[in-house]
Amino acid sequence: MATQFAPLTPHKLKDELLTHPLMLSIGSLSLSTFMSRSIYGMIDWRPVLICVASDILAIGMDHYFDQEPMQLYALKTGNSEMTAIFKQAKVLLFSSAALLLFALAVSPPWTWLMVTIFFGPAFIWDFKLLIFGGKRQQKKARQSDEKPAQKAFSIKRIPGMKAVLIGIIRGCGTFAIVNSILARSLPVASSGPSIWNPTQIIIWSTINRACHAVMADVRDFHEDWEKQVPTIPVLLKSVFRTKVLLSAIHLLTTVLYSYNPYIVFASLYATVLVWFLNENSPRGLYRLSFHSQTLTALLYGGVEAAKWYTSYQMM
């Protein structure tokens, strides 16, 4: 039975195509800046711009193609407000692509390779890479006068792997981009003892991003269950079981890095949101979960600024 098309409101459409990609790109902005400063002791605009532009492109393209029925609806009904939103989304995507190419043009070749390896899958996230449905299905369809069912393979539909891949792309990928530019010109910052090191940040970031991806699947549980999208909540057949799993992972992270108050803060913050949010919570509230690292980066920056100011006053 075909699902009835329900058009979005202009406000909702704008959120999907413009607000959501921009809001999530703030996470890439903060994480790439944080990695640059905490590991290498400086901030370079190139990895930051590459990460932000790639984020907008990947999320924006995914949402833009998802809303193709809405675009057809807007054109068919002559809805100028919706048409304008699609035009703005195109401008956002093309400008992000231009900025990405500009940043890559002044970056080492190694950066191009890292972008291809880690961010490449995000750009083809929901593309139908393989289509299944051979002659047997076509024969059955002809006999029953039905449209032949075809199954498509896409990265997004790998059972249970969506969150893991997002964690790797956002955690390992962000570090790979930063490292590809700064490692050759600057050694790892070693001005005195530090609670941060590259391995720790990579592991924490990957876990944090993967857990948020699962939370996003909790948000979409009803829709994914209906379509049988193989996300972790759907595979576990329960939002509650998913929350228990996420809490255990955050607890393990807290124990593993108990000496780092920033990671402990981020893990506890994420755990609270695991139980505060559910499949019926407003979409906007889930951005609080995504930005746990953003808050941590801001906290770290505030503490470092306070230390600098104190030392400056004592001079």
C-alpha cells in the first residue's frame, strides 16, 4: 500500500533544507576548531572551512534530494514561497561547494585524499549504488499485474552501520582533515602537560558522533519502523533498549576518560539527553544532543581564556 504524500509547511521545509544543515555545520566548526587548538596549539582556517562546507554539502544534498516530491509539488501548485526556499537551498549548496574547492585548492594533496576517504561516503549517503530485482521478480510482477519491486543498496541502508559510519566520518574524518594540514607544519603542541591527546580526541569524538546518530534514529523511530529502515533502534525493536545501550556506552566513556573533566561533562550531558528525549520529542531539541561537543569546546575555550587572562594579569 502506497504511503499518501503529505506536503510540508514552508516553515518545516525551510528547517529541512536550510536551518538543519547550517545548525549541524556549527558542530563541525566547533570540533575542527577545538581539535586544531587542543592538539596543535593553533587554528587554521583551511581545515575548519573544509569541514564546515563538507558538512553543509553532505547534509544539504541528502535533504534536498529527499524533498524532491516537495519540489515537484511546489512547481505543480505554483507555491512561490516553497520555490524560493528550494532556490535558497541551491545557493547554499553551490556556495558551500565553491568554498570547499577554494579551501582544497590551497591545501596539501594529502588533504584531498582524506576528504575523499572520509567525507566521500557522506556525499553519496543515500544514492542508490546497486539496484536489485532480477527477472524472477519481473515475471512475478507481470503475472500479478503489479509494478516490479526493486531493492536498492545505499550506504545509508547498511543494517546497523549508519551510526557507526557517521561516527567515523565525523570523528576520525574531522581529525584526518585537521591533521593533514597542520601536522606537516606544526608538531603536536607540547607546552606543558595536557589532558588532551590525538588518540583520545579521535575515540571520544567518534563515540560521541555515533551516539548522537543513534539518537537521531530514535527521533525517527516511528517512520523508520514503518519503512523498516535498519537503524539500531529498529534492529533492537525498542527505543528503551536503545537508550540503555547508549547510556552504557556513555558510562564506559566516562570511566575510560575519568581524568578528563571535559569528556566526563560531555558524556553526562549526553546521557541526560538520552533519557530526556524520545521518539515524540520535537526535532529541534535533538540539536542539543548533537552539540554536546560544541558545548564542551566552548567550555574548554572559556577555561583557556580565563587561564590566559589570569596569567596576563600576573605579568
